[in-house]
Amino acid sequence: MLVLIVEDDPAIVRFLERGLAAHGHSTLSAADGEEGVRLAAEENVEMVLLDIMLPRLDGQQALQRIRLRRPDLPVLMLTARDEVRHKVDALDGGADDYLTKPFDLEELLARMRALTRRSDQPQSSRMEFGDLNVDLRSRRIRRGEKQVELSSREFALLEYFMRHPGQVLSRQQILSSVWDYSFDPGSNVVDVYVRYLRSKLDRRGEPSVIQTVRGAGYRFEPPADAIPS
């Protein structure tokens, strides 16, 4: 796999290049955000390891530009920041995963394998439940006549719920399947993203499409007239 490393610390770049090469991966590297965006767009890279603190164009800005050019390219953010808010910002900005420095090479490789498995899984291109319609290829969502705009992580969470209608899903299951790893036990990132989805999908006066199951987790409840496609 050809991996693009966008990182301005030469020691970390050397560590990643050696470690990835030892596991059969090829690498390209960029020391600033602008060069990283260019390489992501012009080269046939299959994954990006993207630092947040970068010169010329920071990681969040670079991520936005990469997503415009290659929306399905797996991007794993690397940063020294460890606060949950920064994790949520990175994921909400379109990152597929997040790893805090310093990190172990084996954990990085496991995250990369998880992202590769998810991107390789065959999927039907459209999901419909009642008036909720999701196009997986274009990432367009409609609830009735209303088009709904979701971030990359919100979209992934909604897709996971829609693939398990009527099932009670624990927070741990959701973290493992949507984020591919667990945050600290006290993290409320799942609850935060469920609130985001509800605010965008639910209708006033109607039951939420995502029900809270006290002490257990959440359950996706399609509209009453839903007929799965």
C-alpha cells in the first residue's frame, strides 16, 4: 500500500518510513499541508497519515482540501493533542481515525488495517427506510424533501445505525465499529454524535429515529412506514 505521510518532524517521518517499509508498505512524505494536499490529489496514494500542526496549511485545512479531491481516501490524523474536543474536531472534519503521539507502531498498523478493511467492504449504493434515503456513493442524505448535510463521521454513524435497524447497539459496539477503536471509558463522543444526528434528522413532534435504551445504548427506529430497500 502506498501511504502518504504529511508530517513536519523529520524524526517521526523517518520512524514511520522505516516501520511501514518493514511491513511491506511504500511511502511518500510531505513536510507541509500544501504539499500534502498536492500529493494526495496527484499521486495514487491509498492512505494518508496527516499531522494537525503543520506549516503553510494546518492539518484541518489540508484535510478539507483532500476531502474535496478524494472523498473516499482513508485519512488517519496524527497529533500531540489528547483532549476529547480535539479528537471530535478532527473526526468531525472528515478524518477516519485519530492517533495521539507518542504512539506504538503496532497500534498504528492495526488502525491502518481496520481502515483498509472498511474501505474494501462491498456495499449496496443506496439505503432507504421510509422517507429517509441515503446514497452511499454520493454521500447524499434526504429526509422527505429535505436534503441533510452530514460530516464524514456523522455519515458513518448513520450508516452503521441503518445497517442494524431495530438492534440495541452499545456505545462500545459503536466506538469499535465506527471509530475502529475505543476512546477512554469516560468519553462521551458517541452521545455527542447521536445528538448531532438527531438535530439534523428528527422532526418536531415525532419520535426520534435514534432511540436511547437506558443502560444499554441506542437503537435505530425507522419511520413507521419504513420498508427496507
